[in-house]
Amino acid sequence: MGTPNLAGPLAGLRVLDLTRALSGPFATMVLGDLGADVIKVEDIWHGDDTRRWGPPFQGDDAAYFLSVNRNKRGLSVNMKAPAGQEIVRRLAADSDILVENFRPGTAARLGVGYAELARGNPGLIYASISGYGQTGPSADLPGYDAVAQAVSGMMSVTGEPDGEPVRSGTSSADVGAGMWALIGILAALHARETSGKGQLVDVSLLDGQLAWLTYVAGKYFATGVTPGRHGSAHESLAPYQVFATADAPLMVAVGSDGLWRRFTAATGLDELADDPRYATNPDRVGNRDTLIPLVTEALAAKGCAEWTDLLNAAGVPAGPVNTVPAALEQPQVAARQMVVEIEHPVAGTVKMLGSPLKLSAQPASIRRPPPVLGEHTDEILAEAGYTAVQVTELREAGVIR
């Protein structure tokens, strides 16, 4: 079942969601988890592309779509028709937040760009997520997650040293852009409390990935040396990587000299604690080629679970490299309600990830399953002032579904 139906910190806010795929729907889902009323606008033919991004499917929709579209009401409208554009403009006039991830210029051509909508609703916070942003020489280029990971340099530092650059196992550019959009939206909401005015939040997949380079870019700025790939290891810390054990891989994170001493004591490598080659982290990084074989030999003596317990008991961060099923089945995950179930009108009981936002007074909640295409069209249009006769006429004209 979903989490309790409580009023979240964003209750009372309306979000008009014109997004599809992953970055935008992820952002609007989080707004919904936090209590906002999210209206997901989709076309009348197939809806969000991700409804068909399968297998696997649950009911009529792909698991991909179901994973990022809970806590939303569904409106299906033909935005190519003038009457459909008018529906969106009317809804925007009564919304606090609008999120779109069209290619730059598309929303304006449809009559729902920021400049036009802000004239009718000066308090509107309008978030645009795109591949390269609304400005600059690349603004018009199409952008997808994998391309953003590549163009940003993120792929070049991901993978084994002697292997090919690889894409992150999840869509980090998309999810990252969604998170940056959320930060911008919440900042704009705070600013509106003082100014009474909304603003445009312009987020790109490329900018978001560049920002995530953090210390990798910092090292390049400092040295002029092109960063490379280090697999699971950390360029600036050692030992800080995955090691083979007697039965399964183990991630070890020795991030300080104090942890180094705890690590050597727990692993029986006491003779290395005061070895001048490894006394400080810079020493260990500089002598990685001799250190890592010694650590590898020591950790091969016991299994992953035993080392995890021993190292954690010593205060050293370490843990197994879990598969996704193993990760989701951890008691800690259950205790934190990070796997939940909700009833869907077509798919039945659907499992999904819970919210990582744990607010003490106004927690996030999962109140609605992802909508069936056009599920709430009549309800939403009635709230917007359309009569039953008008709704029927719009449906017969092919404007709504």
C-alpha cells in the first residue's frame, strides 16, 4: 500500500506537468510526493513515450512509465489544436508551477511559452528542462541522457582504466536534471514569497552533468591534466575501491588516515599502519601499485559478509556490491519504507520505490497510482470551468481523450 495520505509541505500548490520521458516526470513526481496537485498533460494518441518503453509492461503501461508518474492526475489533450492550447493556457493561469521539457522554442510555438503564460499569471514558476539549455549555440540540438553523459565528459571518467567509456547504469543526466529543476523551483517558490512574482527556471542536462563533475573538473583546473577512468577506485584516495574476497566483491572506502589505521587493525595488516610508504593518504595514493596487491591478498582470506561485519564494527565504511534485488531486499530498505506498493486500476498491485525525503512534520506520501492515459480529463476540465456539454464537444472534435 502507499504511504499515509497526509498533507505534504507543498499541499495547496498546483503543478502543470507538460513533460515526458524521465527528467521532467521525475521532477514533477517528487513535487507530487511532497503534496502538490500535479496535472500530467499528455497527447491524445499514445501519451508519454515511456508508456511504451518496454518490456516489461504492467497492465497497459511499461514499468518505466509507472516508476516516475505516481501522485499525478492525467489529462489527455491535443496541443496541436487551438482549443487544446487554450485548455493548457487556462490551466496555467491557475497553476503555481509549470514544468516542460520540449526542445527550446517548441512551447512558444504551441502558445504555451513562458513569456505568454507569465502575462496571464505573473506568479507562475515556469521550469524548462532541455538537452543544452534555452541559450547558447547548442540550444537547438536534440538532447538525450546518454548524449549528455558523453558530451559533458562524464562518460570519459566512467569505466575501467583500460576499457571503453561507459554510460552510467541509470540515467544520471536525466535524473540529475530533474533534481536541479526541483532545486530551482523550490528556490523560485521562496523568492515568490517576497516578490509575488514567478520566474523562468532554465535547466539543461549538459549543465547538470558538468556540475556533477565537481572535484574531477577541479583537478583539471588545478593541473591541466586530462582526467581518466579508474573503475571503482578513487583517483585521490586509497584504498578506496572494490576488492575480491573469498566469495563476492566488497567495496571498501578508506577516506582518512584514521580510517586507514582502523582498516589495517581489522584486516591484520598492522605492519602497514606505520609503513612510511602508506602513512598518509598522499603516500598511499602515490604507492597504490604496491599497496593494492597487499590489501587484495589480505581480503581474499575471508568472505564478503564476514569482512563487511568486521570492517563496519571497526568503523570502516564497507559493504557488498549488491545486485538490484539484493539491494531492495535489505532490512534497512524496508525500515526506511523505500519499497512500497500501490493499487493501480489496470495493473493491479504495483511495487515502486518510496520517497527518500523523510520530513518529520510533513512527510512525503504516495497517494495516487500513475494515471491511465486521460484518466482525469473530465474532472480537471470541470475544475477549470468547462461544462459537461463543452467537454463532450471537445472530445467529439478530437481535442481531448
